[in-house]
Amino acid sequence: MKKYLIIAAGAIAVSAGANLQAADLEAGAATYQPCVACHGPAGEGQAIFPALTGQDADYLADKLERYRAGEQVGENTALMTPHATGLSDEEIENVSAYIAEEFN
């Protein structure tokens, strides 16, 4: 059983790494530029704007996709929805990977 857990954990780690490599981190950095005003240049957050440090790419992409769809995600939904609505799937993938890679 322990052997299977180790194999599964390894497969997940490789899969996560592949997603980061598939994403264009340079494009993600460019997409992140408007986010700096609220989330800070290193994703540290400020005041009511949450820190993005320590978040994985899948979590971030899910949040952005839900904001883009107009779902009520949390207390900052009204602030985030206009920003997320203009993002393509590729931009969401890239910016999420950039944040996860650079701010962790």
C-alpha cells in the first residue's frame, strides 16, 4: 500500500511540474502586471487584497475561472470579476503558473 502511495505522489508531482513547464511564464508575468496594484509585485497582498504567495497553480486557475464565470467566490468577487472576465484560458493558465512558480 505504501508503495502505491509513493507512486501516486510521484505521479502528481510530475504532473504538476509538467503543467508549469507547459505554461508560458513570461506571458504569465506580463498578464500579472495589472495585478500588482492590489496584490503587490511579489504577490504579498495588502489591506483587503489577499496574498497570492504559497498558492498552487490549479487553485489560482480555478479561482480565476470562477471569477470569470461570474460566480460568487468570496468577499472580493466584485473586485476580481471585471479583471478575470477579459482573461483567456491560456492567460489564466500562464498567470496561475507564473504566480505559483515565482511567489512560492
